[in-house]
Amino acid sequence: MDAESLQPSMELVSGCGLSPEQSAALRTSLLLLRRDMRLSCVFFWGKILGVRGDYYIAQGTEEGEQLRGRRTFYSLNCLDWCLLPPPTDDVIREAQLIKGRFIGDPAHEYELTVHRKAGEGLAVFEEEVTNHFKEESRLVGTIALIDREAAVAPRGAFVKNPLGQVNVNVSFRGLTVSEAKKLSSFLHFTPTLIPKKKSLLEKADQDPAIDFLDSLEHDIPKGCWSLQWEQGSSVVVLRSLLWLGMTFYHVPLTPQHGYVYIGNGERNIDLPFMI
């Protein structure tokens, strides 16, 4: 959610998770963060709830690129922000191995036990190795996972130029009411890892400038998204059942859209039994 319109945007998703004081502090500190880091855009990503404290997360983009190279920051008090390192495949993989609530202390260390093969030939054996994994690294991996699986944008809100850069589509005027009722009108706002093969009929109906992201329509398991109309059927709200707390909103016929995550940072592994 954009820093300049944080309070009204939170009201569109029922305003849960932030007090008026926190919203005011976030708006002010995020605008200062944008100025100090020389970013073109800064938005409030969400809040990860911890046992002793909560992490407030923000992301910023530089001029000319809205998708790749996003910078991620965290704060413990809504005022002071720390830059997180870019996620790596190893950090994301190890973050998934840790279970339980976040503590709320970036310096906290988890003991992570992994099994690996050692030796050569007939003398191969399996050994148990214990590594120390900081909560700050877990935070990096968890945010990357949530972005990959639950960050959403309406179709047409972003456009890809011939150089491969993704920018805001200034011509986007919002989805129509009929389009907003379909999951196919909403896309994963994350770089596509493995491009899906499309038939000639599918390619004929799509514009490569705006259809470069994957649709939510084919997400597995089927039914992992809840689409509802709220506030007198004037706002469409999408909620992820895989990452409970991830909420996306869009006001049809306007460019207004955004998402926020307020949860404990744990994937809902019971989802297949709930559908």
C-alpha cells in the first residue's frame, strides 16, 4: 500500500492490524525513507507478528523498475528502518525449515539441524549438522516466499517495455465489474520463475506487454483464494488462504489497488484439508 494513501487504503481492507497512531507514524517515516534512500516509490508491505515484538515491513522501488530489484526494509517501532539483504535460494529454503512463531528479535538465532551425505564410494554415510540461522535471515526468506506466492496485481496495472523493465501503466483505469469477478483478471506480482507453455489460442488472446505475469486462476490447490465484494459491492477483496493475513483490494473502474500482509509469517499447511 502506497505510503501517501496508507490510512484510506487500510480502511478498504477493514483497517485491521494498525492503530491510528501507528498509521500516522508509518506514513511520516515512510515518506522520509523514500527521500533518504532516493526511491521513486515506497509502500507499506505489512506486519509480521512476533512473540515479543512485531516487524513492520516496507518495500521501495527505484525509477524505471517496479518488479525486480525491490528493496525491503523492516522496523520494530514504525519509525526507524533497517535495510534487509536480497533473498537467496539458500536463505529461502532454510527459512521454510523453521517452524513456529517469530520471536521479534532480529538477532535471535535458531538451531537448524540438517542431514547430509558424507564420504565417498562405499563409505558414504549420513551425518547430522547443526547450523545457526538468524531471525533476520528468516525474515528475508519469509517475505520473499509470501511475495512469490501471494503478492497480487490486477491485469493491466503494470506494463513491460521492450527492455524488460516493468513500470506502472498510466493508461490503466481499473478492471470492469465483470472482469473483477474473475480470478483470471488478477496476476501474481512476482517475476515468473519458469514461463508456462501457452497454446496458440491462449497467446492470441493475450498481450505480451501486460500478460507477462502468471494468473491466480490456476493456483494449486484450487480454492486457495477467497474473492469477495465489500463496502456495498464497491470494492473487490482477495484473501489468500495459503498465507492467512494477505489481503488484496481493488476498486473497479479506478486505478486504486494494493495489498497488505498482517499475519504470523507461517504458511497454512492445513489448507488442503480445509478446502
